[in-house]
Amino acid sequence: MRPLADHRTRPGRPDLVICLGAIATHAILGTKAKVTELRGLLVEHEHFRVGVTVHPSAILRAPDRARAYSGFVDDLQALFAKTRSSRS
């Protein structure tokens, strides 16, 4: 894991880290990870699971903001549902 990501996740030892956008995704999963391929999925990482979605600023740049926002909310709901179901 990269030192910055290790430093930011060490204090709380989270079960789930949600990466918002490419920069966060690359910092946690590496530069080959693609947000478009990983959106809404849970990825097992060394010490925690990682969920990926777009950065909220992408919604503001989208031609159809309502659709972009809906996709963002759908991603988050799917991630949280998968987290709950995997704990049962």
C-alpha cells in the first residue's frame, strides 16, 4: 500500500474505504485501476474493502446532472448494501 494511503487509513482501521474519483482510486488501488470499470463494486484490498465511484465534482461537469447524480447515489447504495450483506 502507498504510504499516504496507509497513513490515512491506519487510525481507524476501516472495514470499507470509498474512493471518490480517479485520484483516490489510484492512491489506494494503483494507477491501473479504472473508475469506470470498478464503479459500485467492492474490491478486496490488503486490510480493507474498497468501493469506487465518481468524484462528486464530475456530477457538476456532466451534461445530464440528474442522471449523473442518480448514478452516484446508486453506486453508494450498492456499496452499502454489499457491505451489509457481506457482514451477515
